[in-house]
Amino acid sequence: MGKGAFRGSYGGGGMNMNMMRQAQKMQQDMMKMQQEMETKTFSATAGGGVVEATVTGKKELQNIVIKPEAVDPDDVEMLQDLIVAAVNEALRNADADSAASMSKLTGGMNLGGLL
């Protein structure tokens, strides 16, 4: 290799300071968004509203509300299915909100698994 073979590999080809600042700002914004997500709650119902589940942005079940008309001692499996459906829908709501927030933050750019 001749003298100067690596010329340009640092100065022109590397990340410039502006890109570094943008990356740092995006990282700070993502941390803030994550903290905000953790304080949010998401609810969903099943069975026409007889079962309601509430989850946090941390994807932890926070509350279950079961109306008396949902309780049939002869059909416990139906109640179990309604609970699962409500919890899963609440979790999907949390995921959708998180994805929408992330899309706003990144401007729709594909970060290729960096996050």
C-alpha cells in the first residue's frame, strides 16, 4: 500500500459531526418516547364489552373488568377466551401506538434492526 492509501476513509467517508449530533438527538428522543410509553395505559374489550383489559406501555396487565353477565358457571371456557381476547387486543393497541410513535420519530426511515 502506498502512502495515503487510507485518505478519505476517516474525513469524508466516516460519520460527520452533524450526523453524530442527529444520531444522539434521535437516541435521546427515543429514550424519552420509551419513558412516555411506559406511563401510558391501553384498554380493549371483548364479548361486546363484557370483559375489559387494561395493559401498560410496559406490556403488563394492569386491570381486568368482568361484568356479571359474562360469568356463566356452565361456560367458563367462554369467559377465559374473552379475557385472552381482551388482553391480546390491549397489547396490540400498545404495540400500534409504539410503532406510530417510532415512525413519527424516525420519519419512516428504515433503521434495519438498529432499534
